[in-house]
Amino acid sequence: MNNSKAIKAKLGDHVRIEYSGQFKDEKAGLQRLGREVFEFTIGSSEVMPGINKGVLGMVEGERKQMTLLPQDAFGEFRPQLIQEIPRSRLPSDVVLKVGKRLTTIGVKSGRRRKVKIVELTSTTVVVDGNHPLAGKTVEVEFQLLVHDTSANGAGLIRESGSDE
């Protein structure tokens, strides 16, 4: 790669990155997140705010390591996302157990949300709608694989064997 011709990533550009990370868990110690490749538009809500900020100014092939505070990673832990739901509102054929993940649909909004069962009583189910890593500081490493400045992201599709 010839960096003298490299264009720096800016807001609105489409990029593909390879990402991995880790965080400290009070109970289990250092936990690693899997390696993942994904595409997004810089400045969109498709990825964590910290990744959006971190990729700005990078060029293809460049690697970066960052420490993301909760607000720049998976968000702060929000106690209001822990809710008690009457068992009568859940389908009777759903097997309920602590730790199980469910998708709920908001009564007023119709919005889908993934939740985790954190407590069961004889009449209610307590669910937590926070991301599993909410409130955690995350160490991330990523590499900018492809950078496309076109408006539709067409440049992210690369063909091998031809320079046409």
C-alpha cells in the first residue's frame, strides 16, 4: 500500500474493519470478544460511538488500539431497563429460566428489544434490557480493511484478479 496516495477516512465514508476486544469482568477476570469483520458508514449508529470516532482519519491497512469507556462502547448500565413483567403477558409455551434471552415487543411503541431473564417469581418475570456489556470499559483493536468514499458503498465490493 502506498500511503502517499492514501485517503483518510471521514464522516459519511463507508468502511470495512476487522475488530476484536476484551474487558475485565469482576467475577471471571479478563474476557475476550471474538474477532469480527463488519461494514458501516462513519458517523452512523451502526457501531459503537468509540469505533466511529476511532476510525476517523485512518487509512486502509492501518491498525489502532483504544480503551473505550462505557458511553463510547456498549453504553452505561441503565437501571430503568430492568423491568418486572407479569407471567400472564408471556406465551404459556415459553420455557422460562434465569439467563434465557428473549425478544420483547413494547406495548405502546411496538419496538423489539432483546432482554435477559434475571429473576423469576411465581407471578412475574424480571428482565434486563441492558446490553450484556453495558457499563463495561472495553479494550478494542481494529484494522481498517477497506475505505470507500462513494455515496453508496459500492467500493466495498472488491473483485480479485482484475484491476479494471
